[in-house]
Amino acid sequence: MISATRGFRVGRISGVEVRLDWSLLIVFWLIVMNLGGGLFPIRHPEWSRSLSWGMAAIAAVLFVLSILAHELSHALVGRANGVAVAGITLFIFGGVAHMRGEPRSPRAELLMTVVGPLTSLAIGLLATAGGAYLATPAVIDAANPFRAFQHVGPFATVLLWLGPINVMIGLFNLIPAYPLDGGRVLRAALWAATKNLAKATRWAAFVGQAFGMFLIILGVSMAVGVAIPWLGRGLISGVWTAFIGWFLYGAAASSTSQVMLSELLEGVLVSRLMKHQPATIDVDLPVASLVDDHFMSTSERAFPVVDGDRLVGIVTLDDVRKVPREAWQTTRVGDAMTAAPHLAVAAPDESAATALGKLTNRDVEQLPVVDSDGRLLGMLRRRDILRWLELQPRRGGTRVRERHA
């Protein structure tokens, strides 16, 4: 799973935070190498090397922007339908919009899901139409279609590559295999039919796992030389197909696990699992005392910071590392901490399943538990939730176990 805090932040669009995962560089590199070192020189031998590589880089940037538009459409329509979206992360397999919780209804799920493929299809058709418009004189003047393409200008060439690629992305995402957009549409339909989101997710995820396994089998077959209709054969394309299948299988299996966790945590309140009366740090304590008396004498990596009984922030080891060693004596904890407005918090009467979603989306290990007046009541730690889950029997007698890195 790609967390909401993974990658580096590039900005906000319409209030939605956008992040780029480092794995996106692989896709960018593959596109530039494939176009600049292969397709463009073959179809346009008259182009200079700098022109081929330059247009390949432009094509890669436009491709990334088209993926961003796809995910942004999910986020904006989801937000309009009451689904809080923490942000968007673009990575090697495209992108993901990080939702804080599930859609409220099958209709909301359907609307926020279907808009993504429709956006890709619209971009594809517009880019293809634009490329064809720019290429029309060359196509009319040349009798041979391949030679006609050779005479198409640089920008028309890029558009005629970008258009079909986006159409393929839109169609691929409509395959009813969760967590692809088509799989989410299937989940919305099953949700509407069964009135049960957990059951709908399980069924849709099963289809997603089956499709992922199918792609793995296809990829392995292609890699060993079996020709697959429309896909061909070859080691590189086979490994890539199998890799996509492996990712989809894992993502679908993860969705099933999340549903099981939600069912196990159903009815369990944060107040039951939180750590009561946690050790706290005064906002005016020097960082040197924080290190000597707290971080060095305990195994904790984060402490809530209070002013009286009110939560004002959290201070972590990472916060301390940002303070120069020579300034520890003169720097207050309040000047080094992460302030409360920037924290995810939980309420004591909140579902533990909702709190676990916050921990996952923020990629943090603990949540402060506060009342409506901002007073600190306790700390909910990921390990406490996992310890409780380990004690709960699952279907078939198995138990939830914490995975250690």
C-alpha cells in the first residue's frame, strides 16, 4: 500500500496535496528511453538526436500530467460526494487517491470511480483529435500511411502517441477487477445489491485477485516464449505483465485484509485500546532535558506535548534531529515539535477501525486521543491495536499477526 506521506510533495491542486513517489522515475525513464531511443528515431529518421530526446521528455511529462488528471478527478468528485481525500500520490503503476474512510453510499463510490477512466478516455480522444488535426496535410499529401506518419510534425507525433495510451489506460481501468476502477464500479454494484460494503469488497477483491493471477500466468508464458494475442511475447514485456499482475493481486489481497480488520474492530472504541495517562512533555521543556530524561531513558520515539492538560503537539526523534546539537539547551520543545493543528487525532468514542485508517493514511505509529475541548486523554498506538487483533479469532481459526520488517 502506498501511504499518504510517501514520496515528495510537489504542491496542492484545488486543496488536494500532490506527491510523487520515487518509483515514478522508473516510468519516466522507460518512456523517454523507449521514445527517444527507439520509436521516434525509427519513425522520424530526419529528426536530430536532440529533437528526438526532447520530444520524448515532453511526452513523458504529458503522460505524468494525464495520470495526475485521472487521479485528481477521483479526488475532486469524491470530495464533492462527502469523501475526504488526504492527497494523491503518483507512483510506478499510475496513481492513488488517499481516502480518509470509505464512500458513504454506492452512488458516491460509483461517481468518484467512473470519472477517472472517463477522464483518461477524454484526454485520449482529445489528444488523438489534436494530433490528427495537426497531421492532416501530411496524411493527405502522402500515399503511404507509414511515410505519412514520418512527415507529421513533432507535436502532432507526441499527441498521436499520448492519445492512444490514455485510451488504453481508460479501458484497462474499466476491467472489473478490484482495485482497478472497474473493480470499484463492481463493488458499488455489489454494495447496492447486498447493502453490505464488507461483503461487496470481499467479492470484488476476489475477482481482482483472480485477474492478477491471470496476468501473472500470461506474463510468465510470454517470458518463456509463448505468443499471446495482442500482447505478443518476450522477456521484458512478459516480466512487466507479470509484475502488474503481482501488484494487482497484492492490492486486492490487502483490501480483503482491511475488510477483515474492520470487521474484527467493529464496535471496539478507541477508549478501550488507548494507553491511559501517557507520559507527557511540557511545552517549555528544553530539548536537552527531553533527550536526557525521556528519549534516552525509555523506548518511546514520540511524546505528546501539553500546556497544562491541553494537547499542543507531538515531539518525535525526527523533530529533535532537526535541532542543531549546540542549540538543545536553549531550544524549547514547543519550538521543535509538530503542532497540534498538523496532527491526526482520535476521539475516545471513535471506532478503532477509523483510527487505524488514520494511522495508515498518515503513516504514523500513534494518535493522540483528545476530548472535544482539546484535552489529552491518552495515546492510541498501532502496536496496541495489533496486539488486540492478535487475540481475536478469525475465520477458519486463524489469527491476525503483526508483520515485522
